[in-house]
Amino acid sequence: MPAPIRVAHRARRAWRTGEPELRLVPKLCSPDLWSVDIGANTGVYTWHMARWSAGVAAFEPQPAHAAVLRRAFGRRVRVEEVALSDRPGTALLRVPVARHEDGRATIEAGNTLAGAAATDHVVPCRCLDSYDLPPTGLVKIDVEGHELAVLRGARALLERDRPHLIVEAEERHRPEALASLCDLLRPIGYRPHTCRDGDLVPLEADPRSGAAGNNFVFLAGASPA
């Protein structure tokens, strides 16, 4: 099956049966602004972002997945085969060898992958701020525990554009995952929300009080209509 058809099929299926935050993408995107997909994997979020944004930049360090993205989207999406962090250089990407588990690949040293067997790959690493991106309205981050470093490396873009953020944060990947994000983002005006019955609901003042789910939406202004 050609890559464009395969990715579109997977994206439509995820819309129906996947994580609820995906169905927020039309509200969180702007037709006049770009979107950024960090940890794009094989392009589920990328596909939906491309429908609702002026352009999309997709970051994916796994060569096979980056190749799928290029074949699926062509010039419609800027594909960068690189890991994002808070410093440039190289990083060790650990990819689980089990079938259909490569979405758990990570450069976060503290993420043990629950002891799963993995192959090691040295990949290039950059900061998001090192890219000259157009005005951006939405950033999605799914990097299996390395999200705090990614956001540190995106500080200038966050302060310039105040994009909406969809961020995966799990305690099993990194202790104090959500709390550390709140500590980083609160001083620049971001507030955490969770998706409940299709709506964005503000989290309690103390993110350590316990929040259901793994994906969180951070807004720097009013909730989108």
C-alpha cells in the first residue's frame, strides 16, 4: 500500500479509536499558523495537523519512520530526521525490538523501557530554537520522557508565539513528569489542562495531586473555541 494511503488510513482510524487529544487538533490549530509534531513516528498527528495548519514541521529521529513521512507527505510537510533536546550534538536513541513497540523509542536516559530489549542508535540532536520556523500555533510532543529537555530547547519559540502544547508526560518515563513541566511552563504563562469528554478542563492548582491520562494540553491564553 502506498505510504500516503497507509498513513491516511492509520490517521483516520486513530481519530475514531485513538487518544482523545487527537480530536482536539482542529480546535488547537490555526489555518494561518504552522504546527510542529515532535516525535512524529509514522505521522498520525502530522496528517491531521496538515489539514488544519498553514504548514507542518515533523521531527522524527528513526530513519525508517522519517522515510515514511517523506513518502507520505512530500513537500506538504517539512520532515527533520533528528532528535530534539536542550543542546545540540548527538544522542543515544534506544528502540525496543519487540514488534510494534518502536513508538516507545527514547533518548531519555532515565527511561528504562521497563527492561525491554532495545537496539541502540546514535542520532543527531538539536534544539527546536535552532530552526527558523514560521509563526507556530500548535506543538505536540511525544518523546517518551524527554519532553522537559525538548521544551527547554524551545523556550524562544514558546515566548515568541505562545503556541498551544500537547505533551505526553508519564511518571513511568520520568519521575515528577507533569509537575516538572508545570514548573517550567507556569512562569511564562502556561496552564495545564486535560481532555475530558472532548472538552479541555483545567487541572488542579497542584499537578502532584494526581491527574488521569498521559497527555496534557498547555495553554498560554484562553481556551480555543
